[in-house]
Amino acid sequence: MLTYDQLTPPERRLWDAFPEGRLVDLRAGDPGTDDPVGDAEWPESRSVRAAVVAALLLGANAAPSGAVPALRLAGARITGRLDLSGAELAHALSLEGCRLDETVSLAGATARTVRIKWSRLPGVDAHLARIEGSFGLRGSVLRGDGLVLSNATVAGEVNLADATISGRRTWAVLAGGLSAGGAVFAERLTTVGGVRMPGASLPRGLFLTGAVLRNPGGDALSAGQLSASTVDCSAGFTATGTVRFRNARIEDLLSFEDATLRGELVGTALQAGDLDLRTAEPPGGTVDLRSARVTSYRDREDSWPAQVLLEGFVYDALRSGETFSRIELRRRLAWVARHPGYAPQPYEQLAAWYRQMGHETYARRVILEKHRRHRRTLHFTGRLWGRMLDVTVGYGFRPWLAGLWLAALSLCGTLVFRAHTPTPVKPGEGSPFQPFVYTLDLLVPFGGLGQRTAWYWKDDVSQWLAYGLVGAGWLLTTAVVAGVTRILSRN
């Protein structure tokens, strides 16, 4: 047990101030000297042993009646290891502008408010901790051991704004299973290593605006199965490495507006209210939205990566640019086409949305593009037949094309047959030769107008033209029937 006589002068100041929660400020008043991250040496008059801090937090100096004890210390160098593992701390801890020689351990501890602001330390281990107030490392620099909040419970907010955190290995922040009653503020957070928080419960949201997370070749942010009201990765958020939100549940907004993603974005089976992917530049890797479901989706053309995985992606609304213009339709078709290979669902989803908005013409155009994309995956005969359906009736969505072909072939046949004279099958019988009616009789495979059987050709050119018109008539009829059948079966 420490006695008062064993304390140094700065430790006695802290001891005396603790019962009433008064601040002990050991700073010299010179910004250069007081910077905890700087190289300036701090004298012994600014040193406090970690054992003294721990003793006070564990009740070594009883508070007078009516006072609210708290440990509030600024500008101190804390020597030794501050180990509060498993402890029950009944008082708040506030350190500002301090240097800590070793990692702070709060593993399994129960504490009030813990704030270590604008300080330098190797790391904080608070896994399985239960903090009944707030937890903050605002502006602090953690070099070496990083921050561990795995399966911790914080009743209030978690404040990591302006902090710089690096870990020994892959991860700078380990917060899997974290439960925070307040918001997690990590604006302008800088990490060397990834932030890992799978299964975290953040009902007040996660705010990473302006944060810079660096973990090249690994995960910059791993938030699979995260549950949150809002996740804001906008306004300069930069991730070097993969960003994962697999199976995450975000009630309101997931925003990457003006963010820079230098890796993949994995949102497989993500559920979100609004998804904003208007990034500052195209992501450096694939955007995976397979089986994701959002209420509204927003992006812009200059934020599309080379590859977007969209199979199973469901949205209730698209919000980007001139939503119902032909230009925007072409952009959306180009967006869907960035899904590798052939997947019908992204086209069906886009068509369903246009149909829901009352734009049936645009919906038909989307389905037409779906059939064209599918055609590329078929064998030669399938591609040939698909091309025929496309050219003649637009897969049933452009039946007027058949009328144009019929008109063009009728005109061609009429002009050619008018310049030549056929031979009657039975001279002196039947109606006179009518080039236009004869052409129609060749093109229409059903019924008859009496011209085709009454005349024949002696020259090969006209005869082969007649054969060609008969074949074209059958092809047009088959294409029309196939196209109409396709439409009727779909409806």
C-alpha cells in the first residue's frame, strides 16, 4: 500500500485533488514543450506513477461527504503500467495531454467515464470492459498495441475523433461485438492497420467522416453483421484496403459520398435504408452488392468501378441525375452491364423499378438489353436465332420492326417483278399478273391470294427472289410468333 509520505510532489497534488475531482495540470504553458507527441524531455516534476493512479481509482483516498471524486490529470508523464484489469472503478478517469509509457489495461473492468484526450500511449486494452459512462481517445496517438474494445459495453458515446492508432499486426482497432449506447464518433480518425468491428451494435450510429484507414492488402474496415442506425463514411473518408459490410443491418443511411475507396467494397447481403455510393472517384476494386437490399440507392456515373456485382441486389428507388431521361436510361444499362457474365436479375430489377414508376417503354428497353446480353452466352445457332429475333421483332418488344421488314421486302419484290414478265401456269386463265399482290402472296405463308400458284418464272434471278421472299415470310412469321409468345408467357 502506498502512503502519503512515499508520494512525489506531483503525486501529492493529484492525491489531494482527487476527492473533490479537481484538475491537476502539470503543463508548462509552452505548446512545443507540452506536446505529448513531441521529442521534448519532460522533467521528473511532471511524472506520476501508474500505481498512484490505480490506487486512487480503486478508492485509496476517501472522498469527504458531498464531494464527487474523480481523477483529472493533464500534462503528466505516467510511468509504469496502468493495469486495471477486472477492477471495479467507481470514479471517472480523465487524462489530457499526457504521456503514458505502457499500454493501459481495462480488460474486464467496470468503470465510469474513461477519457484519454490528446495524449500519447502505446495502446488501450478494454476488451470485455463495461463502461457506464462514455469512452474517449479524442486526439490521442496510440502507437504499437492499438485499441481493443472487443465485446466491450459502453453505455454512452465512444469518441475516437482526431485520434491516430496503429497496431502491431494487421489491426489497429479491434471492436468486434462492441455495444455502445451512444454514437461512435471517429471523425478524422487515422489508422495504420484495419478497423475490425464485426457484430458490433451501434444504435446511435458510426461516424467516420474524414477518417483515413490504411491496411493495404487487407481489410481497412471490417464491419460484417454490424447493426447500426447510420454509418457515415463520407466527406473525405479514405480506405486503403477492403471495406466490408457483409450481412450488416443499417436502419437509415450508409454513405460513401465523396469518399475514396482504394480497394473493394463488399456489401453482400447488406440491408440498409439509403445507400449513397457517390464516391469522389471510382473505387479501386470491385463493388459487391449481391443479395443486398436497400430502400433507396444513389450513385453517379463517375463513381462506378470497372466491375459491380449486382445479382440479387434489390432497391425500392434509384436516385441519381435525370432519373427518367433517355440519357439516364443508357447510363443505367451501362451500370448493369458492369456485372460480369450474364445475370438476369439486375435487368429484371431495373425494369421492375421503371415499370413501378410508370415508364413501361424504358422497362421494355431494359428487358431487350437483357436478351441481348444473354445472347452472347449462347452457342452459334442460339446466337444466330437470337440475332434474328432482335433484328426482326426486337425479341417481341418491337413488333413494328416486322412491319418495316414486310414493307421493305414488298417494295423490293414489287419493283423487281414489275420489270420482268412471268409465265402463266395456265395461259388465258386466271387474273392478270399483279407484282404487288404476287409479292404479298409469297411473303404471307398462310392462305393465298391466287397469284403465287398462277405464275412461274423462267429466269433464275426472279425465281430465286421468289424463293427468298417465301423464306423471309416464314422467318418473319416465326419471329413474330416467338416474340409474342415470349411476351405473353412473361406476363
